[in-house]
Amino acid sequence: MRRRISSDRLACGRGAQDGFILIAVLWMLAALAALVVIVSQQLESSARLLRLEDGAVQADALASAAIELSAYRLMLSKEEERPRQGSFRLALAGNDIAVSFVSEAARIDLNTAPVEMLEALFVTVGTERDAAKDFAERVVAWRSKPSDAAKAQAEEARYAAAGLARMPRLAPFAHVSELALVLGIPAALVERTLPFITVFNGSPGIDPTIAPPEVVAALPGMTPLILKDFLNARASLMQDADALTKTLGPAAKDAAKGKSKAYRLSILVEPAGGLRHAATAVIIPGEGEEPYRLLARQDAGPQPRGARQARLTP
């Protein structure tokens, strides 16, 4: 009887031990399976990141190629005969590339535009006349070097009185985003103004034949009726400078005769089945010994197809 009980206890002990071993093995297998899943996910994530990085590198190279090709196309014509705007498409290495270009004279230059034009622009984008006049004066003060130290100190005192740590540049704007640093100008107004300004026009005027309606509306002497008539006639009179000038009426002053050597490029690279990449650049073709001079470039990250293209403001 005692031997039978001992045998039963021994068998029971072995069964419990085998059960523990089985559970331990199952836990180890589960842990290994989880580890395999984690490693697989990490590898997949790394592969995805590598694909994105490869796509970004390729998109950067394609955008650079588009810039160079744009400069080449513009240089095919003499400077005075170059088109003021245009577009083209090309396929390169299985990628569809769309490029549009327009003279920077389509935008108002923060560094050279008269105060009346800046004021009118602020009014056009939704500012009250009195506030617009003050903002325009502050823009001119920001970009101008005072004739004496007293005037410089007076302008700096305005910023100090407003509790601002920054001081006015008292020199030309380096970038359009600097407009947000000018005393008193609201961020919402800056955002509405950015599509219509530049620091690369180089002239005090604009080219009304290619400028957006908001920019044409900012011409000194412009009225709603003149603007309406001009925009209606612009397409049909594009090649008749005298007729366009006559249509502008009192707004056809020096401010409406802007010319610029610089061009703004909008580039969209769409790989087959991949994420598209957008970029903007400002160049001067045929500048000096170089085929072109790159003044600014800004690239957007990869965007899904169908996503709205981000507005870039170099």
C-alpha cells in the first residue's frame, strides 16, 4: 500500500513538473512570437523610412533639375524678350514634373514699393484705411536707414514703448516673413499679405499684365471701376501696351511699370504611385558667369495625392 501511494505521489509530482515545463515553453514561444512581430514591425518601419528618405532625395534632385531646365528655357530668349509667365511639364525617370514661372514683378516689393502702394495693399486685403496707413509707414521705417541718430532712436523707442525686445532693422527686409516683426501688424494681416509681396522684385512698381487682382488694386490712383475695366480687358490687350496703359487711367504711373530680372518657380514632382513633393524657388537666369542665380528655395514635405498643395513663401 505504501509503495502504491509513493508511486502515485511520484507520478503526480512528475505530472506537475511536466505541466510547469509545458507552460514555461508556451510562454517562451509566445515571447519569441511577440519578439518576431516587434522586429518585423521595426524592419517594416525602417524600410518605410528608407523609402521616404529615398523619395525625398530623388524629389530634391528632380526639383533641382526643374530649376535648371527653367533657367535654360528662359535664357533661350534675350532678357527683354523673355516671357513674363508660363508653364511646362516633363517626364523624367518615371516622374511627372509640372513647372510654372512668373516674373517677380507680379508682386509688390517690401523694400522698394512706395508707401501709398503698401497702404493700398493693406486696405485691399481687409484693413481699415487709418490702420493701413500706419502699417505702411511702419514698413517704410523698418526698411529705411534714418538720416540721423535721433530718428533711429525715435523709431527704436516706439518698439521699446510697446514692450518689445526686438528693434526695427532700419535696413531692407531680408525675407517677407520679417513683416510679422514690424510694430503693430497683426499676424492675420501678415498671412493675408504674404501671397502678394516679395523682396526680389527690385523695382518700385509692378507689372499689371501678370499681377494678381489684389496687387493691381494696390496701384496708386486705382478705383474699383478702373480695376474692373482693366481686368476685363487685360487678356485681350496683353500685347498692346498703349491700350493697357490707357485702360489703367490715372493708375498708369511709374508704379505700373515694374520690371524684374527675377522669376518665381512653382514645382510639383509626382512620382508614379508615390507621394508628391512641392517646391518654390526664385531665380535670376543668366546672372553673371553662372547660368542662373538662386535667390531662394523652399521645399514642402511629401504630400499624399489629392492633398492641397501647401503655399510656400520664399
